[in-house]
Amino acid sequence: MSNRQGSLVSVRQDVRVVDCTMRDGGLVNNFAFTDEFVKDLYLANIKAGVDYMEFGYKASKEIFDPKKFGKWKFSDEKDIRSIVGDNKTDLKISVMADVGRTDFRQSILNRKDSAIDMIRVATYINTIPACIEMLEDAKKKGYETTANIMAVSKVNDGELEIALDMLGQSSVDVIYVVDSFGSFYPEQMERLCDKYLNVAVKYNKKIGIHAHNNQQLAFANTIEALSRGVSYLDATVSGMGRGAGNCYMESLLCFLKNPKYNKLAVMNFVEKHMLKLREEGVVWGYDIPYLLTGILNSHPSSAIQFIKEKRTDYSMFYQELMDNVL
Amino acid sequence: MSNRQGSLVSVRQDVRVVDCTMRDGGLVNNFAFTDEFVKDLYLANIKAGVDYMEFGYKASKEIFDPKKFGKWKFSDEKDIRSIVGDNKTDLKISVMADVGRTDFRQSILNRKDSAIDMIRVATYINTIPACIEMLEDAKKKGYETTANIMAVSKVNDGELEIALDMLGQSSVDVIYVVDSFGSFYPEQMERLCDKYLNVAVKYNKKIGIHAHNNQQLAFANTIEALSRGVSYLDATVSGMGRGAGNCYMESLLCFLKNPKYNKLAVMNFVEKHMLKLREEGVVWGYDIPYLLTGILNSHPSSAIQFIKEKRTDYSMFYQELMDNVL
């Protein structure tokens, strides 16, 4: 079992750090980041040696009203360009496209005409064929691609194996383990990653991890996955992300031993921008309601609502969850 | 390597949960807990099925001025009795005594005259003989005993092996792994626990874990230790403890599968008391300065000071740490 890859003191050259602050964090503040925030985050990521920065979603403007969301819900080419220009840096740019919620054939340009390097397709287990259609479109346009199977803690093993095999046979570069509900313990993450990694070996893919912090295990699960052989690691500055948030970029860069990673660049960004966000009342991060949705393997939306209403009757909330999710 | 004890769905009968909220949390607020807080915590622990509740330290009044600390720095028999009476419950009572800072021969009564069930002796690696003297005194008086070797992340392997062997030959019941600086990753915790567990097997002892949350790994490290075979698990309500605090009791009780544990009893206590403490300005828990002292394996005191001064210049703080601790 414990055939860990690499060690705690050396560098794993296959590691790629993906900053999802604007994409998962955008779910917290409706993508209302100032241009200064975005520009400074871009510069911080370059300085920090982060490998990919995800700017947001490629959502369909027919489905979502652009007046009701910040611009990073749509991540138009011109908006990305206004921050990165031609992006003559080592930092690659990614966006996420949800199956069924994007006009990918139109809104995703050919890579040679775009500042974007990688398209990440988010799918549930029941839309794998639609996911693969999007992945093949993106690959044909020249992009690196990832398939992010969300809510995998709700998926049964048999279906997961079929989905992984289908993705294995596709052109996708990276398949992601996504613990949407923050419900996995490291021991479970270990077993799950091994399953994905077996597919990776068979089909020559990479595996990624996207964790949530409902049980304060996002970082622990990320480094557990890493030690099994997972190499694409999602993190966000100060863990900013929906509900309990994600793996903290600060912690992850402290952990990684590659000297190219510079944790202080991220901490300087925290000092300048993240403390202000918190002061302005933007709320994310571990709290008891997220622990409860996490252990019940359920969507954090009810916990987000509980906190928004400033309720503190945890016991009653737990009873409500038991009625509604089990 | 991965010979985990027990499983994620069954009960490990050897597990003992130890609530250290007043003892480690007392280091945050100088032991200034109201009697109502203490009484309610006692009742919550009984209802929650917690196995031990640590009331505080048995500090010497010759060394520490009682006027300058709350009463749980000293945990006088009469003060414990005022809360627990004869404690006709399944919840056992523990106190901690620091080597060199306690008048143990006088202040620790015979167990038959005390409400206390367990004496926990906190020691550094260089005072193991003094620790054993205290342990033997407590054992002779009829107590259960533990030896807590603090700051073990600073101890070299050879010395640790000698210390563990000395403790193995003593009458102590439980030997604790104490990650005082919150510097261990789960993979390191696994290896360290295995070392302690080898001693436990040889000398018929139990092993305990006391983790700190500098890297948001206190809970992860605790369940990793548990899965190796460690059975005495320290936690505090809402992780209240010095600096970054400890393993959250809420998370731990959610994890454990023994139906005697009742997480909601603890959450009700959080609702009534812990939210108020936070509002009153009592500060503990994960923050960047603790992450930095954690990764540098150094005492959190400088981080506590940094936060007290409301500084946010993390980079400068890191440079100061590099000058002072490495």
C-alpha cells in the first residue's frame, strides 16, 4: 500500500500547482474581483512559481445573464488579455467549462488565438460522453485539457471505473479527483487516488486533486494524494473557495521543496488583498456547518445558507440535514 | 508500512478521547474561564462520551503567583470538587504537571482523596529522570499516568529511543507523541508513531497523540496516528489552544464511530460558549504566522506576539524567524 512517490525533502518534477482562487473563490463573491486584485494575483503567481492560474469559468451568456455576474464567470478573451497581454511568462492560463453550461464551440477559440493554455472540463458522472465531446473539441483547438469528475464521493465504484476508462481512451491530459463535498478522509483519498493512478499508468495520463476544507483536511488530502503520485495540485490563496474553501496555497507552497516556488510572494498578496476581502465581509473557510455537510457527504449549499442567516443552532441544522440528505 | 489498525466504519475499543480545552486553551486566556463555562464543559463532555477531561495544570504556587493566573493554572482539589463533586460519572478527570514547575509531592494527593483520575507529566527530553520520579510518585498514589514528551520535533532519534526505553521500563501507562510546534506532516507522524508503538508493544504501554494546528494538520495527524494504533487522542473544543490551537473535538467526534460519542453535545457547547469567547476577543487558531513557525519547527511565541501586535508583514516576520531560529 504505502509505496509513496518521492520524499519530503526532494523535488518531484512532475508536480504542477494550479491556482483556482478566482474560479472557486469567485463562487464566494460572485466573481466580483477588482482588476487590481486580478492583476496583482497574476503577478504574485508568476513570482511564486505557480504553474497555472485559473481565471474563471467559460459560462454561456445565453444561460447566465452577464449583468448578474462578475466578468470572470465568462472569462472573455479580451478580459484575460487586459490582465496578461500576450502572457510572455512561465505561468500558464486555464479556464473551467462546465458540461452543459458553456457554448464551447464558439466561446473557446483556437489556442493560437487565445491567451488560454488549458481547458478544464467539469463534469458529473452522468455526463461523461458530453465531457469527452468538449475535451476533444478543446484538444483539436490545441489546448491542454483536464476532466474534473465532480462529487466523486457520491459515485459508486463500478460507474467510476467505467468513466475513468472512457476518459483514459480520450485525448484528455489530466483526470482530476474532485472532493466537492469535502467528505473524504486521507485514508479514503489514498485508495481513491490509487484507483485513478492505475488508469493514469494504463493510458499515460496525469492525475490531479481538487480538495475542499469542510473537515480541515483539504491540505492533508492534497499532500496525501501527492504522495501517492498525483501531480496536478489545486489550491487557492487563503483557501478562498465555495463554502469551507480549498487547500491553502500558502500551506502547499511551504510543503513543496522545488526552489522555484516562493511562498512569500503569495503571503505578500494575502497581506495586500485577502485581509481586505475578509474585512469587507466576504466569508469562506472551515466552520461547523461545513463539517456537518462534509461528514454527511452532501452539497454545502445548505451550510452556506445557514451561515448567511447567521444561525448558530448547529444541532437543529444537523437534524435538518439528516431529514434532507440521507 | 500501511498496516492500519481498525477501519473507518468500525469501533476501536482501545480509543480514549481526552478533552484539553481548559488546559491548552487556558494558555490562550490565562485560565480565566468562568465557573459556568467549566461546569457546562464538564456536562457537555459527559454527554458527549468524552473519556477524560483535563481541568488544567498543577503548577507550583511558589513559582507562579496565584494572583496572576486563573485558578486552573493550579487546579486545586477544592476547585475541581466545586465543579464535579464526587464525579459519579464515566468521565475521568486529569490534570497536567510540568516537570520542575510543580510541588507534586504535596499538591498531588492520594487518589482516594482526590477527584482526579489521571496525572499527565509534561517533560522535555532532557528531564526524563525527573519525569519518571513524578510518574512513580503518582503511580504510588494510585493514579493513571501519562508521560508527554514535548517538542519531539526537536529531538534526535537516538535520544528519543533512549527516553522511550526509560519510560517503557517505568510504571507509566501512556506515552504521548506531542507535536508542540505543529511541524509534522502526516507522513512523518506515521513514522514517529510507529516508533512509539514499537515501545508500547514491548512494554505493554498505550500511546497518545497531542497535535497542534499550525499547518491545519492537527486533525489529520491525529487520525493518522489513530490509524497506526495510537489510542489516547487529545482534542479541544473548537481547537482552542495555544497559538494555532489543537485538534478540533468536533471533527474528532464526527470521525469516531463508537455510538457513545455525541458530537452534538459539543456543538451545543460551542454555540453557548465558544462563539462568545471569540466575540470577546480571545484569539486562537490557524493563521499564516503559525504556519511559518510550524514549517521552521520553532516555538509559536513569536507568532503569538506578531498577532497580538496586529502585524501583517508576513515576509518580514519570516526573515526575523530565519535570523532567530535557524
